[in-house]
Amino acid sequence: MITSVLAANRGEIACRVFRTCRELGIRTVAVHSDADANALHARVADSGVRLPGAAPADTYLRGDLIVRAALAAGADAVHPGYGFLSENAGFARAVREAGLVWIGPPPEAIEAMASKTRAKALMGLKSMTPADVTEADLPVLVKAAAGGGGRGMRVVRRLTDLAGEWEAARAEAESAFGDGEVFVEPYVEGGRHVEVQILADAHGTVWPLGTRDCSLQRRHQKVIEEAPAPGLGERLTDELYALAVRAARAVGYVGAGTVEFLVADGHAHFLEMNTRLQVEHPVTEAVYGIDLVALQISVAEGHALDAEPPRPRGHAVEARLYAEDPAAGWAPQTGRLHRLRIPDGPGVRLDTGYTDGDDIGVHYDPMLAKAVAHAPTRAQAIRRLAGALEAAVVHGPVTNRDLLVRSLRHEEFTSGRMDTGFYDRHLSALTEPAPDPYAPLAAALADAHDRSARSRSASRFGGWRNLPSQPQIKRYAMAGEEHEVRYRHTREGLAADCDGVRVVHADAASVVLEIDGVRRRFAVSRYGDQVYVGATALTALPRFPDPAARLAQGSLLAPMPGTVVRVAEGLAAGSPVTAGEPLLWLEAMKMQHRVEAPATGILTALHVEPGQQVQPGMVLAVVRET
């Protein structure tokens, strides 16, 4: 019987594994890089082991260090989580050879299926190389053979782009998974991404645990998932189950896994098999009323599954909350997470690897949390999740929360007509800034009350004045624009200097305004110059801007901390550039991000070179428009 589990992972998935272990009475062991020494997963484990290494992003890829850590901490089992080494057959063997229990599929099954190229061959399908691709094959998808999460994937629509995208995908896959193998496959547009969760024991039983739809993806990274996949019909569902079970039996699969398909025109096209737990596993847990991690542990202990899986009930939807800024080209965001709360309620679940006060760093995936809602019907689950996200408190780096809420409420999604091109069609409209126009006024009134209260406590005269006050002016940056608000101190209290608005109440944390006869309450929080009014983020600006802070026109700023991995060939000061042309590539959080010319013109300055570390706001280059 397993008594102590080391999670060979970090963040949200390690916390998820530890939660089940605590419920089962199993001791927990965390591993952490130096950058993660104070991370939540390291704090909540019963014990922890530091993984030495110069590069924090690479330490979790060191299987030898993790096995050594498990032995040193007295663990008798290792759970791989997902990502990093979860689909590495060599690591699975090393765990077993060390006398530890591997809570995952047999190494032989991983070898057969964890590589997408080998999995396709096993299912009778052929992968392509760049040499095989012709104009008639376009568009195609360059794809990493290992791992997932959208890393190492590129859609190619022109043959001239294939070599560059192949190399970019290879480098990204090598960085993320320690395996740079990539391949080419046809890119089917207008399809749905549907997968089947399976669970198998060592006694010959394979459970198909329903379908999931993961069609809402941005840059091939899943954003919203649900179970069951809507509108498939009985025939296609049975076909998907049969294919998934066939894939599992073909390799003697044991444990939890996922078989992924692209569904188009009523037909299922095999994509891959993930030989691990998936990020989106909670929707299956909610619908089937099970704990997949507990079942993984039970199977690893040699127990048999029941002959049939539990019966599903209801519908579940999951949304991934990422620290990323749509206004900055979806660049990952870093900084202090001041507060993260989602309303408690029936059928709502939040899985996260962060808590209030944690710092979001540059080294790892920018996902902050997964929010899940379960309800008797799909419509109820969608409404419940959208409402919970809309009311959530997320104070810190910019996130995709607004995108999630709008996506869940979009008619194409609510009607179940979405496909993998959903964001290609709707991303611009879904990310149009819509800040609350009264947020700056609420922020200013809360600040004014706070300042007055502190002034009164410091003076026995209480700040009383005999003459009417002049309008007070405050400036805030909101949604990329500057807003100026005016208010007054009167004998009755604070007053808004605008028509149709009456101040009912104001204190440092709450403001109530009556706007054209309707009362609205605004929750206000402040962290230095950063202010949050409800879901709207603002930055308090100085009354008189610093002239020295002005940048040269056409300056390209680093949108995130990271490393310059490549500069366009032949690029130098004086080079002509075209709007949208990639100038350089930054790597952050295991993803490569292109920095493009904002306009057609001349590159007048290039301030960085490959290998250089950059910080947000640093000037990378300057383009003079012509």
C-alpha cells in the first residue's frame, strides 16, 4: 500500500495531487526549483526537496534528480502530474528501477503512445516531414511529437514559411519537453477537438469515461473545455469510445489517459493519445462523481476497477485563467498576485497553484487557475461558470478573465456550434476593451475618503473649511487610455463633479453612486498605484507627468521578462522593415513570442542580441515610419 507520494511536478497539478493524497491519508513530498522555493505546492506538502540547477525552467526535466529526491524523502511512489516528464518512458523506468511505485502507465505504453509519430503509426496513420509537403497539402500543422499545451505547434499556409516554422516549433518543443522531435500533419479547418478520457487497470478492464470538447483554443492551447462534448450523437460517440478503447488495449495501457480526435463532417480523425492525466480532467470528475487521482493511485496499487464505470450525470465546463494581456499580443504577465477569489457556491470548483501574495514568475506556464462549474444541464453549467468568473476577484497581473466570460456567453458557444476556428473568427470582438466608465470616479472618491480620514486622524481641526472647495482632479490609466475625473469636498461630504451622478456613500473600500436614479456599488482595492474597481484595473497617474519618461516614437518595448532567442537574419540599424514583419523572438514561460515591426519604415536602433535577458518595458528596437 502506498504511504508517501512525491509529485514530480509543480504548481496547480502538484497541489491537485496533494489534495487527494491528504484525503487518502498519504504523506506528500514536493520538489521545487530555486524559483519555486516558496511556491504554494512546496508550502502545502508534508516535506520538500530542492532540485539544484542553474536554469529553473529545466530542473523539473531532470529525472535523475527527482528519483534521488524521492528516495531521500522516503517516498514510496511518484505521481508524474502532466507536462514535464509525465510522458517520458525513461523517467518511468528509472522510477521503477529505484524500487518506487510509478503512478502512471507502463513505460512500454508511454513509448508507444507518448510520441505522436509512433502513436499515428500504431493507429495505421502516416506523419509527414517538410520534404513531403506540396502546395496541394496546405495548410499543414507542424507539431511537437512530445508534450502538449500548444507548445511546438505552428499552422503553415505558405510553403516558404515551412522551414522557419519547423525550426521554431523544434526549438520550442526542445525547451518545453526536452525533446525536439516535430512532424507535419494535415490541418483540418472547421473541425472540433474532441477527446475521450480512459482509465484502465492491470486486470484487463478499460473504462471510457465520456467525451470532452476542447475546441475553444488560442494558439492551439485549450482555453475552455466541457464534458460531455455536445451534439455528437450516439453513433459517433460509440465510435469514439471504441477507438479509444482499441488504442488502450493495443499497448496494454494501465492508468489514466486521453485519446484525442478531430471531429469534422461526422467523422473522427485520430490525433494522439496523451499517456497522462489532462489539465481538463476535473470536468470528467464532476460528471462521473469520481476522483481520477485517487483512482490512479488505486490502480497503481494493483486494485481492479469495477466492470463498468459509474453513470454520468449533468454537464461540466472548465475555463483556464491565464496571466496574459490581450492588449500586448497575449504576452504572459508577471508580478504579484494580490488576491484571487471565486465565489463559493454549489457546483463551483477552483484548482490553483497560487494564493494571495504569491509572485507570478517568468519561468513557467502562465496559467493561474482552472475554474469548473457542474450543473444538471449544459446551459446551467455555462451560466454558473460565467457568473462565477464575472464575480471573481483577480487582483494582480492582467488576465484573460474577460475573454472567458464573453466566450462562455457567446451565442456560437452556448448553442454548441463552435469549432477550433472560434477564436480566429471572434477573438477581436471578444477582447474589445469594455472598462466600467465610472471606475475612475469610484477610485478617486475612495482615495479621497482615505486621504481625508488620515488627515483628520493627524489633525485636531479635522480638515474643516469655511469656503467651498475647488474641484479636485485625479488621473488614471485604464484600458490603455488616460482618464481625468473631478470631485469636490462639500459640507455634506464628497460630491461628483459631473451631471446625473450623486455620491451616496464613499469609504476606502466601497463607493455607492446613484447614476440617473440607479444605485450601483463599487468595491475598491488599492495596492500602491494599482487600483481595482470591481473587475476594472486602473493605474493612478501623477498629477504632473515626468518629461524624462517619454520614449522615442516607434520604440518597441519588451512586453514581458524573457530571453532574446533570435534576431531576424541580417537585421541591423538602417534596415528597411515592413509592418508586421518579425524582427526578433523572445522566449518566456516556455513559449516563443514574435516582436513585429509596428509600421513600414526604417529600423533606426536595435538594442538587443540573442541570449540577452530583457525586462518588461525595456526598449528592444526603434522603427521610424516612412
